[in-house]
Amino acid sequence: MLMEMLRYTSATIQQEILDLMAFNVQKAIRNEIGDAKFCLIVDESRDESKKEQMALVVRFVDKDGFVRERFLDLIHVNDTYSRNS
């Protein structure tokens, strides 16, 4: 186990690296958007293993006037049923 961690091959270390990379990418996207108006696009679908996944995409107009879209996250959804309040 120690040798795996030293080589960055353990699942825990790999997940930590991925989480840090995702955080940095999302931070860069937030900086790119800045104070611009944006909309959030949310789409849900079921994958091959019948698990519900929700994709989050942000669309905004950049400083040069071009419409941009950036993928933010893919989230596992436990429950897709609506509830009455």
C-alpha cells in the first residue's frame, strides 16, 4: 500500500489528484466568467449501469462578445422523483 501511494497509484491518491484538478478547472471557469451574465444548463440521463447522472454546463458571453459553454460537473443523482411540498 505504501509503495502504491508513493507512486500515486492508490485509488485514494488518484481521487485526491482528480478533485484538485477539478477544483482548479472550476476556479478558472469562474474567473473566465467574471461578472458576465450566465445561465446554467442542467441535463439528466441514465448511464449504461442504470445510474442517473446530472450534467451541469454554464453558458455565458465572454469579454469579446462570443457565447461560450463550459462543462462544470457530472453529478450522481440518487432520486429523480418529484415531491409535493
